[in-house]
Amino acid sequence: MEVRERKAQTPLKEKLSDHYRKRDFTPKKKDVSKLGIAFFWGMTISLFLESVFYLIPHIYSGWNMVIFILLAIFTLFLTTINWMGMFFGSTGFVDKELSKKHFPQATETPRGWKYCPTCQVDAPPRSFHCTHCNACILKRDHHCFFSDSCIGFYNQRFFILYIVYMVWGNIWALYLQITYLNDVYPLNSFYDFFSFFPLVAIVQFLLGNFSILNAILMIQIPLCCLCLCAAVFFLLFELMLILKGVTSYESHRTGPIYDQGIGNNIRSVFGPIKTIPLQILFPLFRVDQQSDGSQWEITKTKGH
């Protein structure tokens, strides 16, 4: 009887070693966006839960507690709506129908427009190709990693309102956290203040001096401070750009300027100025913008 020879078995250690040698550990753009989304929702949900079920009931009572809990729910709702406006709302992807709509008889790229070889479409002024979205975006401002979406002509207002609620949410969260901790652990000396540092709080938790919830609060405080500073910076930066009639993408490049005056610059983002207060309180308020984001008048050119 013929005995078949067994094939040499590759040791498990060599298989694992070969597997990891072939893997590409280079950070991907999508991985950064996933991290940004996870950080945003992780902070938002954790701050909401600790505020509603832990901080507010400890600080307030009676109708004051009910009112502040409803305010927390309202804040979460508006933040979520504006985030969804960025994520799911139309960001203005440029397609072939756009040039046909404005230049039905054109056989070449219209004057002032540019051809994108990647998308294979004629793109209007102020539109640029996003390598993350793999598409040309109308009046592209930037790619937001906290929503993994491009901020452009149709969803820039949601981004501005999203930042507004980031500023408000972090200020309120810091107030609740500091008020609660100062009540539970009064700051009577420098040592008490030093114990609020995240690493010290972790050590205090391991020693049994802090509860896990209080240790988490002390870790979140510097994160909230960081988020607040970033949100204030981006809010002021974006408002300045809107008033000047430029996008963040255009602000550090030479080329044409489309400044239509402060009033028209604001209307191009938010629609009628009188509706802005309604948009802040009711993000789903329907806004009819002045154009479709493809027609822009050059007022001057920024040189080198």
C-alpha cells in the first residue's frame, strides 16, 4: 500500500509573522475620520448621560432639575440634527448634469469652469476635488473629520450651527462638572487642585479615594476644555471667512475673490438673514439659498 507523504505544515508562529509582515499599517484617511466620529459621539453621549442622570440631579432639585434635564435633551437633539445635516445633507457633489443645465449647447469646458480628470466632469468656480470623498464639491470649504463629510455650499450652515452648539455644550458641561466636583471635593488647598489632574485622578481611583464616575469627570474636564478652545477658534475663523466671502480652502491660495458684500456673503450660506435665529433654534427650518452654488461673480483677484 502506497503511503502518501504529508505536506510540511507551516508553524503557526510563521503564519502569524508572515500575516503581519504583509499587512499595511499606514494610517488611512478613512481611519482618521472614523476616529473623529467615534470621539465626537463618545464625548457627546457620555456628557449627556452623566449630566442627565448624575450631575443635574445632584446640583438641582424640583422644577429646576426638570428644566435643566429638558435643556440637556434639547441641546443633544439640536447638536444631533446639525451633525446629521453635515453627514446626510447634500454637500453639492458636482455631476455632468450641472454643466448641461447652465450650458446646454457647450461642447467644451465652459469659460471659468475647470475639467476634473478624476471625476470626469466640468466643475464650476469655487468647486474643488476632495480626495476623501472622491468627488468635486460645490464651494468646497474643507473636509470635516468629525462627520466624515465635505463642508460645501449646501451644508456649511449646518457646520456653523454645529460649532455653535459645541461651544454652548462644552461651556455648560464644564460648569456642571466643576460645580459638582467642587461640591464633592472642595478646593481648600493647592493639593486639592492638583488632585483634579487626570493622571492623579486615576491614581486616586486606584487607591480607592475617588469613585470611577468622579475619576471619569476629572478626565473629561481637560477634554472639554480642549474641545471648547477648538470650537471657539473654528467658529470665529469660519465667521470671519464668511464675512469676507471666502472659504477656508480659498483663504490660503491665490486666485479670484468672490466677495459680494457682507450681507450677500451671509445670505449665500444661511439664506435670508432674518431666518438665522430660527435656524439656530430649529435647524430643520427650510432655507432657500440664492443660487445652486455654480454661478459666482469675481470681484477681485488675490495675488502672490
